[in-house]
Amino acid sequence: MIGRGLRIGRLFGIPIELHISWFLVLFLVAWTFAAQLEPALGRMGFEKGTPLRWVLGFVAAVLLFGSVLLHELSHSLVAVHYGIEVKRITLFMFGGVAQLGGEPQRPRVEFLVAVAGPLTSAALAGLSYLALLLTPPAAPVVATLFANLVIINLAVTVFNLVPAFPLDGGRMLRALLWAIMGSFRRATLVAATIGRAFGVFLIVFGISAPLFIEGFTLFSGLWLIFIGFFILQAAEMGYISALYPRLFRPHKLGEFLPTEPATVDANATLLELAQLAQHSPGAEAFAVLDGERFVGVVTLGVLARVPPELWAHTPVYSVLEPQPPVCFVEANSHIAEALDTILHSAGCYIVLTKNGRIRRILSLNDVTELLKHLREAGIIPHRT
């Protein structure tokens, strides 16, 4: 599950969103490119430290994420061609993800949707290399930009071909196993198990590599650890997402999640919000109500932005997010229906309701506990 996103537009009718983590990575990538471009700028007569390097660094970063967007868009267009709904494309700190409204119903479709991304990245690497060859020697900055695009798109291609679910290679493996075994569930189990193992490998390698490999930085190690945790969680979520249409037992969501209200009044103060947060462990955001009317969302991040001495005098309505992206799940809905919303909710807050009345916003901890309870009840399989 990826958090909320900022919608910036549509391509081919598909909403495009930017996750909040994307903005941090945009700066880091721009800073990296700016450092790489400085020697080329020096050869063109610019002084060291010229502000132009930052401008070009951000241009290079946008081109990078543009490549990622085209990668995800290729998945999406193939999915739409075969009648699969694409809810959104979200760019975030590890790249991008296309949120499909359902799983492919045939191995061939699964394979074609998955392979479209690596093929697109490989094509972009080839086009960038051709552009690099055509770049005149008098334009070293342009040559550096194209060289970076070649390397990055090749890296994206190779990494995504690793046969570990939910990477593209893992989905391609699942499609092949599905065709051979004749069982979507068994194929998903194998691919997701490899995905979990690959996630653990990245975490262990990220921890140990800075200690044993000369030149391998702590920052690179942390990056691999973050990616490993993401793949580990996504492999688990992908497996559950693949299984939920097969869950026929008549259980309701409210059986496995607390439904006590945890909302905040629009006229409450940030001090009252902080007190509410103390009694809501794991909560990241709260639904804001004006009476019974939903008026927005307030995150606990506002407590870090507003000095504590002002909490008692700052009303929640002055710092809320007035038109947040929200996805509603009803406590009385069946598990399969609820999981459909929860596991395909990238870019929005998941608001739990009961009999139509807002109870609270689900946190990542809530979803983790939900999956734990479902395993304990035997509704979904335990990890293997």
C-alpha cells in the first residue's frame, strides 16, 4: 500500500499522481545529477558551483521520472487494451506503480502486461544511446544527460526482470508458471515466495555491503534496505490481493477491525488532537468532522510544523486537508470487497465507516493487524 498522492493530470484517461516521497527523491536525484554535470559545465567554460548545474540537475531528474512514467504507462495501456481497469499511476520514491483494478484472467495477458514495462525501458535506453552517439563533442552536458538516461533505463530494465514478484520479472514468471501449472494461486505462491526472499536478500545486502565492499556507501546500503522492505511488503500484499477473489467465506470487515470512533472535531485544538493521538497508537491521520459532516483530513505531521506552545490556540480546521483523496470501506462489507479497496488504495486515505457513519482512517498498522487476524482465522494462508 502506497500512501496518498497529488494528482497532476491524466494521460490517456489514466490519473497520474505524485506521492509525497517523490518530492524528496526528486531533490536527491537532482543533487546527484548536478554533481555529475559540473565537470561537463567546466569544460564549457562555466565556473565551479554555477547555479546552472541545479537547473540542469532538475531537468535530468524530470527526464528520469519521465522514463519511469513511460514504463508504467506501457503496463497500463496494455492492461486497458485487454479490458483491465487502471485506477491510477503513482510516482513515488522507488519509481512508479500502476494500480490495476483487477488481476489478468489469462496467463498470456499477465505476461504481456508485465513485459511491456521492461521492453519500454530497454527501448528508451536504446534511443538515449542513439541520441548520445549523435550528440556533438561541443555539447558535453547534453552527452552526460543522455549517458545517464542510458545507464538508468538499462538498470530499470535489468532490475525489473528479476523473477521476484511483484517486479515485472516476477509477474512474467507467475504467468509462465500459471500456464504450466494451470493454477493461478500456486503460481502466485511461488512467485511471491521468491519476491519475499529477494526482499530479504536486499535488506541483508544493504546492511552488510558497506562493511565489506570498498566504496559502497552507507547511503546506498540504506537505499537497498528501503527497497528490500518495500518489495517484501509488496510481495505479501500482492499474494493476498491475488487470493481475495477466491475468498467465499461470509465474514465482514468489522469482525477483524476495531470500529470505535477516532475522529476529531473541526473546532478542536491541536492540543486535543495530540491527546487523541496518544490514545490511538499507530494512527497517522484523523478524519475531521463538522458535526456528522466529513470536512477533511488532518495528519499528525501538523504537530511537528506548529510549535507546541501554539497547539492550545490552533484549531484543527485551520490546518486540515480540505479535499483529500479518500477511499471508503464499510465495516459491514464482505472481506473480499473490503480487501479490493484496501489493497488497491494507492494515493488515498482509507476511511472506515459503519452504517454510513465515519469511524476513523485506517493506518498501515491497521492493515498489518487485519492481515494477521485473517491468517489466524484461517481465511488467508499463513506465510510460507
